[in-house]
Amino acid sequence: MIQLEDVHVSFGALDVLRGIDLQVDQGESVVLFGPSGCGKSTILRVCQGLATPVRGDVWIGGQNLRRLSRKQMDGMRAKTGSLFQYNALFDSMSIEENVAFFLREHGVLPEREIKTRVNHYLKLVNLEGVNDLRPSELSGGMQKRVGIVRAIIHHPEIVYYDSPTDGLDPLTADLITDLILELNDRHHVTCLAVSNDMATAFKLGERLAMVYNGQIIASGPRDELRTSDDPFVVQFINGDDEGPITDCQTSRAQSKRRR
């Protein structure tokens, strides 16, 4: 369903991804984790066709993104949904307008059916009656639920979740994770997510992959990663102050100062 082969992405002189190989099978849920700025969100952007590799191939649903026309790319994106890192809700729109945005923009359903579907999904996430409110009138957890509904309301085949529980308290984060799992199962979607909340990562991902310095340095089933003896994985999962990640960061900082 999703396959990246030797994907390299650079922004100017900065090499962000340096040979990413990743496969997500149909119906599977995979979570990427790793230090901030290591390239996790860029991997999602590459899969969405929003960042273009300088080298390598990206296959989504059997299609090589390099070979797609703009119209074909739009068709591919229409089969996907995205929850962005900060929800990316439109402040000037009501909750109903936010949730219905894709359906109305693409003329997927008649207006009466759109309203019915919006109400149905808001009820699924316990947000009945918020249709006319603005995002600023909702709590962070409620905004996150709106973002999730907007991502899946058109029944996509693939959903990308970027930091779905960032900024939420542990109880709300767990509820959001349960909601994503329920909706994924309900609609049989393929899921690729980014999360540094390890409780969320281990609960949401059937497989996990650690991204570090633009590369995937470890991957496998959740239980395998949970008990990994890789020092980079161990330090990150445990949140230890000391370890190879800290050593590398210190070494790079010292090198910059010497310059």
C-alpha cells in the first residue's frame, strides 16, 4: 500500500532524509518515532506528494508518485486523509464547515447527505451540537477529535496522523488513541503515524520504526521494539539523559563551536 525505496530529500544544503526504505501493508498501522527534526514529518509529506525526493521512489496504492500527472496526484490524495500536527483547522470556519470541507470541495455528496454524515461522525466522537462553534471555542482534545473526523469522513484508504496526541494530557491522549484505533478498524484503513508519545506509539502501531538523522535505524513489531537492546532505541524510549543520542548531539555542538 505504501512503499518508500531509497528516498532522499534535501532542502537546500540540508539533507533531511538519507535513504529511507519503508513498507506499510494494506490495513496495517505503522508508527514512526525519533528525536525532533530527524525527518519523521517529512516522510509523511513525501507520502502525501507534498515533498519531492531528489532520489528514490515512492509507491502509494501501487502507483509511483514520480510518474503521476497533477490530475492523477489529486486522485491519489483524494483516497487519503491527514491529521496534521497542530490540527490545521480553519479558524474562520465553523466546526461543521471544517469537517465537511473535503466533501463540499470535491462534490462527493449532495448537501443533505453531507450534513447527515457530519452529524453522524461528530456523534461518533462525542461532539454532538458543536456544529456552529469555531475551533477556538473548543478544548485541545476536542479540536483533535474534529481533526480526526475531518481526516476520515470521506472514507479514505490511507490516513496519515502527525503527532495525534501532542499537547494532550495522558487521559485525553489515551482516549484519542482509542478513537483512532476504533475508526481505523471500522473503516479498514491503512495508517502511517508519527508520535513521540511512546504510550501512544506502542498502542497505535502494529509495527514501529525509529527515525534518526534522516534514516530508519530500527524497525519491527511493537513487542520487538519495546524489548530492543539497540542503545539508540533504549535511550529514546526510556527518555534517558545519557546515551548515544545525547553523545552525538554533544559531539555535533562541539564541532560547530570549533568552526
